[in-house]
Amino acid sequence: MPHFDAAQKKVLIALTIYLASLFAANTLGLKIAPFILGFHVSVAVFSFPFVFLTTDVIGEIYGKPMARFFVRCGFLATALFLLYSLISISLPWAEAGLWAKESYEQIFGVSMRIALASLVAFAVAEFQDVHAFFFVKKKIGEKLFWLRSLLSNVWSQFLDSALFMLIAFYGVYSNAALLRIIITWWLFKVMMGLLYTPLSYLALKLLREKPAA
């Protein structure tokens, strides 16, 4: 039986949180909830910022290659999930399960355009987040993790919002409406990422902490 040391276990726990947050955003995010000032926002705003913050934290502790490895894992997991969804929806229904057919296909029957939008936006934005985080780190140094994380997230979250909405809904909504949706969704995600900053520092502390002898 292979032996995992404390550092390896911490990385696996971080990867679990990363993938769980990604899947939560991609599945639960269909729900739109009322928010302040009459705005409506996807509930994914509460889970998706963890995806970007996790790669920032992992990159800070283990370096750029490990952060990029997390992104590749996320891309592969998302692609497999979409493939499994397509296979599951394409298979015929048994009569005993027809009571769930309409709801099941409505929730999981995401169009290929939206599925492609999700995959492309995630891959581009996450790789850009890693690149931007280390670019800012090179410019301002090792201190101010919260600022480096915020600046990289401002850029990458905009890319994610813009790419997803344009690929999924260009031609469906007017350009003006699409722009409003992109900006609102982008700002909400950045705001939630900023609110989660204390959790990033807790994660940094836990990952750096050496186990007791």
C-alpha cells in the first residue's frame, strides 16, 4: 500500500476542494437567486471563486507547475463530466424511470454550445489566472498575497465571464444585454473572491504548517 506523507495529503485535499467547487459551480449554477439592489445572480458565485483562489494558494506554496497541474485536472474532469452527461442523456429511458425524465433532461441536458462555452472559458481563464498571478508576483515580490491574488483574479474572472457569455449566448441576447450580464457576473465573482481572502490565508497557513514530530 503506498504511503502518503502529510504534504501529499494536503495537496490531495486541496485538489478535492478545487474539483468539488468546480463541479458545484457547473451544476448548481443553473439556479438564479435574488441579490442586493434588485440584481439576480447565479448561486455559482459562492463556489466558483474557490476555483481561482485554490490555484493561487497552490501556486504560492508549490509553484507554477503544480498550479498548472490543478488546471489540467480541472479541464480533464470537466471534459469527462460533459462526456458522461452526453452519454447518459443519449441512452433510452426505462419505463420505471420516466417520472424523472423531464427534470433530468432539463437539468443535465445542457446544449453543446453552453457545454463548449464552459470548457473553453474555464481552460483559458484558469491558465491565464496562473500566468497573471506569477507575473504580478515577479513584479511586486513575495509579499501582499491578497493583492497578487486579487489582481490576477480581476483579469481571469473577466476572461471567464466574457468568454462563457459570448460563446454561449452571442446572438441570443442583444449586445447591450450581454455586456450588462458579463460585467455584473464578473464583478460579483471578484467581490466574492475578495470576501474569501481570509480563507486563502488560512489555507496558506495550513499548507505551510509542519506536522508535529
